[in-house]
Amino acid sequence: MSLEDVVGEPPSASRAEVGLTRSMHGFGALLITLSCLSPSIGVFLVGSDIIHQAGTSALICFFAAALLGIAMAAVYSELSSAFPGAGGEYTIFGRALGRRWGLVALGLNLVGFSLAQSISGLGVATYLHPFAPNLPIVPVAAVLVLAVTLIGVLNIRINAWITGCFLAAEVSALSLLSFMGLIHPARSFTAAALHPLVLSAHGVLQAPSVITVGVAMAGGVYAFNGYGAVLFLGEEMHEAPKRIAGVVFLALGVAMLTELLPMLGVLMGAPDLKLLLASDAPILAFIAARCPPWLAAMMSIGVALAIFNAMIAVALVAGRQLYATGRDRMWPDRVSRFLAQIHPRFGSPWTATLVMGAAGLMGCFISQKVLVLILGNGNVALYTGLCLATMAGRRTGATRHSGYRMPFYPLAPVAALLALAAVVWFDLHDADGAKGLAATLGAVCLSLAYFSFVLKRRTEWTYTTPEAAE
């Protein structure tokens, strides 16, 4: 069976639009997936924000998010093994729940990928600040977004090796952070993990409210998000239906190890807890307090490189999802043809990658705290849809050909839905959390409106992603 027999006729018969080619094995996909997940972003950016917001309860937030990740990894594995396409959740939602909900997933991801590039660019600029105090953070972030967008146009195998090299530096920095905190702890594991404290407005250490901890958990969800990014690479992997589940679980396992240990190290090893919680960048404050200036400088460079690496990976998956919508003829004909172009030399969806990079530039002008809340709640919405898609796929038989079937079904999706409902409840009782939910709801409503008024009657819009049966 030829590729054309499986995916159908693309928007144009030109050579540039034939499609993506299978050029990677599981290891290359794992490197890109781990880079997209980026434990450094989880610890140094999201972790810092959660510590600043919820104090030492950050470890509880991370542990709860890791447990949710185990359930969601099973969900992702079953669905991505059934629908291993470049469209990601857009394809999964559309195939399992209907085209309307596929568009909702797309809307959430278009916002999420764009803002992820923005928060990463701002993070790199922040960690470069010790070397250049007068460095303008927002313009530097914008330049970085532009740079990774251009790198994302390169061949996928080249990007796998680039991200792999950066990933080695990232793991080294996180290992050193864990070692610095755990080798000379300032407080016990019990004190750091089971007795959370937050700094009040009057500079007094006190127990955080349940609402504060619950809202911070939405950020914790984002800290582990990314283990499912391999599904966007499904059309470029050999034997994708058989290999995707292994990549998902491996990526989550590495993330749990490289995020939970550094967070524990920081909270156990911080010599002055008040100073840590009062800092706008708690992880940087810990590094400055526990290591000599030259080592702190080296770690800052390592973190900046790791975050830059994650930006490359996000550029890869974001461009592939937008490319899939053009190939599916979702947009007006000229726009669809433009987005569905494959670079004749690099084999990458270059036009779609450039468009997503332009969207990422705009997010550089939004507050980092707001970005984290929007991203966290967007992930909550996507995870909810994925759990429902798993149940629908089992009921209708849409996922019966999946290369992976989760054990103890429906334990994983039901447990995840209960946890996600708790996160939403906490967000509704917090002003900032409610803003994040409102932004997510706005993306959902705009997507549904576009479907109802534009796409509902477009018969030429059809999913053309290769099935697992290939």
C-alpha cells in the first residue's frame, strides 16, 4: 500500500506537498520529546514561579502533577499509537470525538505552543541577565523565538542531534542542582516535603491556604507537560504505532527523576528559606547562595542553553501541527496550500513553522506569571479532552487498532478526570487562576465559533493523517 493510498490526495500535487517522510527511530524521537518537555523549564522557570507563589508546597504540586502524568501517559500512549499523526491532539480529538472537538484541540495548541515559545524566550533572557545586566529581556526573547523558528525549518534528523547535545548539558545542570541541595541539607525531608510554608506579605513564614496550593498545581501540570509531544512526530518515525508508547513512558520517567530531585534539593538545601521564598527567581537565589560565582555562572549558561533547546523542540512540533491543518484543507484554499508546503531540501513543514514562530513573538510581551497560568489551564483542558477521547475510542472501536492498550482500563482516564476537576475547582476560587481558565475558555469558544460559522459546511476539510494500519 502506498502512502497516497493511506493519506489521500494532499492539497496540491506539487513535490513540496507530497508529505513528511519516515526518517527517525525511537531514540531520535525520544531526544526531541524530552527537549520539548524540558525538565529545565519545569524546574528553573515553572518551579521558580510555583515556589514564589506557593512556597515549599511546590514539591507537593510537582508530585501531584507527576502522578497525574502517569495516568495521562497511559492515555496518550493508547491514543497516539492509534493516531500517530503530525496533527497531534487536533487529529486525535477529531477522529475520536468529532471534527468540532478537533478544532478545539487545535485552538488550545495554537495558543499553547505560541506562549510556550514566549515563556521560554523570556526564561533564557532572564538567565543571561547575570552576564549582561542591561540586556533588554523582551527584545532578546523575541530574537530567540526568531532564531529557533529558523532552526526548526532544518531536517528533523539534524534537529534530533542538536536537541540531543543540548539535552546532555541540561541533565548535567539539573543533576548538579540536586547534588548541591541534597549533599548538605539545611532541613529534613519531612520538613521540606510534608510541612509546606509560604512567605506572607509581612515577611512571616506560615502555612499556605489550600486554594493557594491547588492553584499552583495547574502550573505543576505544565512542568511535566510534553511527554506526549512524540505523537506529533508519528509520521516521521519508523514503526510509530509500536514505538510511541515506549517513548511516552520513557520521557515521563526521565522528567520525574530530573524534576522531583532538583526541587527536593532546593527546598531541603536552601540555607535561608525566607530569602528563597522572597526572591523573584528562587532557583537562581539558591544557586547564588550555595555555589561559587563561577559555578553559578556556568549553571546559568547551561540553563539558558537547555531552555533554548526546548524552544527548538516546540518549534518542530508546533509547525507540524499547523502543517497538518493545511494538508487537511481546513483553511481557505490558498492558506491551506501555503501551510502544507514541505521544504524541498530539508523535508520540513517550513511555512507552517515560520507562521507559528511569528505567533510566538507576540507572546513575548505578556507577563510570565500570566503565561504560566494560561499554559497550565490549557493543558488541563487538553488532558480532559484526551481522557474523553480514550473512552469514546474504546466505546466506538475507533482505537481498536492501537499498538498499545492501557492496563486496568478505565482507571487511568477516570483518575485523571477527577484530578483535573480538582484543579479547575481550585482555579475558580482564585483570581489569577480564574484568569487562566478564562483565557482557555476564550480559545475554546473561538474555535467552536470558527467551526460553526466557517468550517461546518466545508466538505473539502478532511483528515488525511496516516493511520496506524499503515
